[in-house]
Amino acid sequence: MNIEVYIEKSSQLKSLDILKGFRRLIQKHHLENKVSLSASLCTGDFTNSGVPVKIGEYLTGYVSKDNLENVFGTYILQPINL
């Protein structure tokens, strides 16, 4: 499974925080062999409070520090544990 965090020029720090958050959760749950993490530059404008993230083929919408663990649980942990 792949997590792709989109990075936009004006929101680099916010995107990097989300990227680091996913990395921390992957390590915490020992999923390094099941989940890959990548980043892609995006030309869009992040007007929302979060960062667009694609997990597998699903675009999750905007992920922030506030909903990061929820998104990880829903789109990573639940499918892996099925």
C-alpha cells in the first residue's frame, strides 16, 4: 500500500509535518514492509487547513495534524487487519 503526500510550494511545512506524521505511525505500527510513503509536488493551491493525500487509489481529501491518526486508522490499519 502506498501513501502519497502532496506538497505545494506555499504549504511545504504543513505537508512535511503530515509526511513525518505518517512516517511515525508506520514505524509505530511496524508497517515498514507493508506501507510505502512518498511525496509529490503539486501545483494546486491548498486553501483548506490540510494537505491532500492519496492512499492506494483513494484520494482522502485534506489531512491535518488533527485528523492524521484517524485517516491512518481508517485507510491503512483497517484494510491491513482485515
